[in-house]
Amino acid sequence: MSFDSAVAEKTARKRMEAGETSSSFDRKAVEEEVRQWFFEEYYPRWVEVGNGTRDEGPEFILEYWGRPMFATHDEPEIATWLKTDEEVMMFLTMQHNILKSEGFTHTYTPEEKVFVYNKNGAAVEGIWSRRRADESEVHRIVVHFELARMGGKWRVVGTQTRMTDLAKDNNTVAGAWAQDD
């Protein structure tokens, strides 16, 4: 779906002429929809493919991540647009390969937050403690996902991640983002 400025302007003018000041939406309903999609559909599937308990290749991620998608991370240092299906799948494969090589089995999430911007835009933040079966930590990151509803489906359109540790973040997203390196 491409942006058509003439259609957007016409819609905005009609709404203004009708005295509408903002589009109404049920923020709580959208938040619940985002939580369900992210934490009950996307997130478990990502983990299951990542730990090898679900036999799927990286192409599954194309159902969840948009193209293009912007990604940043501090270790390894990344700041790039993932523009093609192949680039998105390579980004996922890199993450899964690193985790599998360290014995990754599951993710503990001590804190998660959902922010709803409007009926088509939201964000998810959390601390992802990637762990082995014995509960030892493979690594720990604080994450921010930008989400957009596109074609009636939610998609990740951007992700920001940073390494953290319990001593610095105290199991809080705010603590993880506030820490100095």
C-alpha cells in the first residue's frame, strides 16, 4: 500500500468540515490486540524457531517483520535498513545462530510494555533475558519494536536493541535504557 497524498488530504478535509477533530479508536482494545499478536503469536514462534523446537526456516519471519525494516543493535553494532526478504531472513538467521551456539532454550521477560500511538501504530518494549535450560543467561537485551498495521496485519517495522545486565537494569526497561555504558 502506497501513500496517496491527495486521498489523505481529501479525507482530512472531509473530517474537518464535519467537525471531527481526531479519529476515535479504542486504545485499550488496540493495546490488547497488540499484546495478543506480539506475545501470544509472534514472540513464542520466534523463540520456538530460534531454539529448534519448531522446524521452520527463517521465511516464517516474513509474516511478522515488514520490509523495509530499520534495525539497530550495539553488539554486534548494527544500524541498517533491511530492504528485502533475503536481508530480513539473514538478520533473523544471524540472531538464531548466535543463540543456538550458546544453548538457547527460552526467553524470560521480567518487564514488557505496550504503547499505542493510534489504531495503526504501536510499540513494544521489554527486557529479553535469553536463557539456557539451566536458567543461566546467554545474553540480556532491552528491546524496542515499532509496529504498524499494514494491510490489516501488524508488522514490526523497526527494532532498537541494546545489551544490558541485571545489575544495571534491575529488571526494568527504564533502568536498562537509562544506564551508561
